Amino acid sequence: MYRTLIVDDEPLARLRLRTLLEPEADFDLIGEAHHGEMAVAMIEAQRPDVVFLDVQMPAMTGFEVIEAIGFRAMPTTVFCTAYDEFAVKAFEVQALDYLLKPFDDIRFGQVLERVRKAQPQAKRLQQVMEIIQPPPRLIARSRGVVRIIGYDDIDWVAAAGDYAEVHTGGRAWLVNDSITALTARLPEADFARIHRAAIVRLDRIAEIRPGSHGDGVVRLTTGSELRFSRRYRVALDAWLVR
């Protein structure tokens, strides 16, 4: 089953893709994003296998979505656009295919076959990476002291420019990773990005206080309070319904 996300700001374009995917038993449509920021939040929260991605969208283009996620962490990507001038750039960011609107059912079927052939290879690569990747821990520094922090010990993470500040046991430690890199690295079952500047360990959440504009505050078991933004609220919503 290929968990699939549609990203397009045009309702008719989303409907067209949704209609074509409905009879495909091995494609599970897990959601639709109406703009780039929503796409980033949904990809980080739900980790789809396949993304059908528009190029030109308000505020954030499809390429900026990939940049925000990181092309190595990006799911299998099929661009769907009316603009042919971005094709070369699409393959530079390792897109699987470039679906030029308007397209017919036969062309869409060809894309789905390419996805089916590519996914087993992607899964095998992921399994190899899981074998060779380092243990689930971070190397952190604070005032000249080096500390090994296991994932289970992390309470929350804050952005610190090109670095990240890991909070554990009442102390903060600096790690040589950006918050975007840590979002891709930390296991999605245990962590969620709730703000452009914050990641939280989900089992540390004691209380969620929604605001009036889709944002709000989470209080942790440690007593810390962190703001979550409307853009990343989908990660919390997904966790609550598990």
C-alpha cells in the first residue's frame, strides 16, 4: 500500500488526482494539502510514501517544499504542473516523474507504474540505511562538556540558528544539526515538530491548550510550556487520533 499525499492549490486539480487514484487499490490517499506550508507539516507528521506535488503555489513553491524537508528525506515525488520549464530542475531534486497538465488517464497510469517499480527500491534503501545508521543518540556539547543523549532522554528541541538546542532533564545541550535535519532524523512515532523552532517528544506532553487561530500551547510533564503554530498543528492532531 502506497500512502499518498496530494499537494496543489487548485481544487479542480486535487479532484482530478483524487478521482484517478480512487480505483487504485494499492494507493491510499492519506490527505491533501492546499499550499506549501501545509504540505511540509503533513509530510513531516504523516511521512507519506508518495507525493503528487504542484510547482507554482502561493507563498511556497513545490521546490521550496522539498528544500524545507530536504531532498534526501523527501518521499517519492511526482511533480504535477502546467509549466514545462521546471522539468530539468525537478529531476535535479530527484523527482520520479514530471506530469505535465493537462494529462490523460494513460499518462497517469504510466506514472503509477513507475511509482510501483520505484517503491520497492526505496524501501530496500531505507532498510539498508537503518542497518548502517548510527545508534539512536545525539552528540551534544555545553560549556566544553560533551554528552551522549539517547532519544528516550530528549524532552524537546529548540532551533538555534544553524544548530539545535536539545532539552533534557532540565538542561539544554547544543547539537550540530539544524531543527529540520533533526525532524527527519528523530523517529516520527515519538517526536513531532510543533513550530518552525520547536520539536517535542510526544509522551512528554501533559496538556494541550488551543488558541483562537489554530495555534496554542503545550505543557510538558517537565513543566515547560511551548507554543505550537497553526502550520504544524496537524502533527499534534495526527498524534491525538493514533
